[in-house]
Amino acid sequence: MSAAAPPSTATAPSAVDPVKRKAIRRAIGAGSIGNFVEQFDYGLYGYMAPIMAPAFFPESDRTMAVLGTYAIIAVACLFRPLGGTLVGRWGDRAGRKKTLLWTIVFMGVATALIGALPTYHQVGILAPILLLVLRVVQGTVSGGEYVGAVAFIVEWAEPNRRAYYTSYASNSCFVGTLAGAGTAALTSWVFTGDALDSYGWRIPFLLAIPLSLVGIWLRRHIAETPEFVRATADGTQVVKAPVREALRTQLRPILVYCGISIMCAILSYTWVTFYPQYLTDTLGLPRWMGLASNAISIAVLIPLLPLAGMLSDRIGRRPMLIMGAVSCIVLVPLAFWVGEGATFGAAIASQLIYLVPEFFLTGIITVCAAELFATRTRFSASAIAYNSSFSIFMGITPFVATLLVGTFDTIYAVWVYLAAAAVLALVTVTSFMTETYRSQLGADKFAR
């Protein structure tokens, strides 16, 4: 079913009293802090992996030690779908606030404990096993953290400003990534040689403790979402088996979300994980130029995402997604061509072009993760949809992109990979997606 206009359940924009507006701002902070902590950890781990690898694997083969350290995080990502299902079920039964309070506790504790683990020299094979266990805990919890935070913000937000507010959830991920990479770089500058290898790398992971305490305080001092309270006030919408109910009644919106989010996952993780390495390894730029140009482009995107949210709140989700898909097909090869100039300026310019489809897609994919689903199963359904599409493709895209360039000897093979996902998204949006902006959250947008 296709619809170009808002559903009949759309609500008109209305004034919000200052007290409610203040509560919404607190909800944004409470929801976003978990995403920040999660991405801070991933940015930190990714940057520090080559440094911390000898602490958990035999030093005789440094390459295998680094690969083993990266493999641990890849294995942990496989637990995200399971975690999303478990956490989502809890969120739909016990409430958003209580669930998100515990997810940030688990993420913070697991991240901090990485900084306190014994080394391979001290306990042998037990060292990488303990690291894997902590990463699995993080992967399991993070499978529900992001979609839960988005649902929390959307259920607090005014109907006519949902994309604007959830843009801050998207931004918290980018800010967290930059903070993690920046903290790792600062640590590498402050500690050098044996000091960095023996204990310096541990200190940034311990920062998860104060960050998590801030998150716990924010989430304890915000009420449950008004939408969840309204929907469950009489107990009729508390589903005993929300995962099964989501698969039975929300399968169509789950598939719709998968159809549009794969494109965004490939687009984003080609940009932030594969492209800086391509600039260095293939085009010959110094490593600092590849990383710095990427950081600059992320910093430029951050203030643009709220503007994208405001635009989507005026014109709808479908037009933004269509423009994003078209720009993926048209502008990404142009960005790659500009980057082939192999200078610092060309690297920055290419990634600024890359921001155009990111502008149209990133925040809109985020708000759709909540708006597409009915309140009674929103947490579970969005976790299933997000983790069976976005999480999988964000994990495999760097590997696939590297394989495509190695096989076909051109980065335009990566564009073909992305363009195929963009065509899938165009078909999905134009043929099957119902417009969701300003719609009532409790309604089933796909009711027959």
C-alpha cells in the first residue's frame, strides 16, 4: 500500500507548554546518552585494538593478535539480534524507562571491566575469553539500546517534531564515535611506548563509569513515556509475548523497514569504516589525512541532522527517503571520483558530497524505526527490524567493500553494491510504505 499524504489519524501541530517541552528535552538527553556510551566504546575499541591486542593474545604473531582482537567484536555483533529480541520483549512488557536504565548499567560495567582485565601473560587463554564475554554482553545489550532509545524519544515527542527530536539520537552516535576516537588518540599522545602498552590503553575504558553514572541519573529522573503509559493504563495493550505478536501482526512494517534501512547501513558504514582506510591503503594518503578528513565530514554532518529532521517534519518521511535513495545512486560515484584526486582537500570534498544522501537518510531511518510500529510491540518489532537489517549490513559492509575493491580493482564496485540497495529502497518506499509523519503512534499504519 502506498500513501503520499499523512494518514487520516494525523494530528495537527499544537502548542506545547514549557513544562512538557522541558520534559521532552530531558527525554532526549536520557535516550541519547546510551547511544553515546555505546558508540564511544566502539570508537575507542576500534582505535585501540592494535595497541591492546598483545595484552590478550600471544605477542609472537602481532598480525594474528590484531585480527583476533577485531574478530572478537565481530563475533559480539552476532549477538545483537538475540539481544534486541530479549531487550525488546522486556521493553514492551516492563516499560521503556526501566529497560533503558538497565541497558546502560550493563554497557557501562562491561566497558569499564575491559580496562581491568588480566593479560594473556598472566592468565593465558582465559584473557581473550574474558574479553569475548564482555563484548558479547555489550553486543547483546546494544541490540536493544538504540531502538529502545529511539522509541523512548519518539513516544515523548510532539507529533509534529518527532524527526527533529530523534535527530539528536542519531547525532549522539556520531558524537560518541568522535569522542571515542579522540580519546584514544589523546591517550596515544599522552602515553607512549611501554606505558601505553602496559596500562595507558586501559584508562579510556574506565571513563565508561562516569559516563554511565550520568546516564543512570538522567534515566532515573525522567518519567515513563506518556504514550506507553496511555497504551498500557488499562492493561489491555500489555502483550504477554511481544516478539511473537510483532512477527504475527507487524511483519509487513518489519519488512518495509528492512527494505529501506539496508541502504543506509551500507552508505554509512562504507563512509565511516571503509573509506578512510581506502584513502590510505589504495590512494596513498597519510593515515592521519584519511582519519582527519573523515572526522571533519562527521563534524559537518552533526549540525545538519536536526535541520534534516525539521525538513522531514514538514514534508514527510517518504520524500526524504526517495531523495536519499536517488542521491545514493547519483552522488556517491561523484564523491568517489573527487576522492581520486588523492589530496587532503579532495578527501574532504569527496566526503562532503557523500553527506548529501546521509542528510536525507540518517535521521529519517532513525525516526521510522519507531513510527512504523504499533505501541504495544514497538520495542520488539523495531529491534527485530533494525537488527535483522541495519546491524547485519553495518557489520559486513567493510568486509564486502574491501572484497569488491580487491576483486574488481575499482571502488565503483562498492557503488554498484550501494546502488542495488538504493533501488530496493526506492521500490519499497514508493510501493509499500505508508507515510508516518504526524500520525498517531498507537495506530497500526499497515492495517488492512
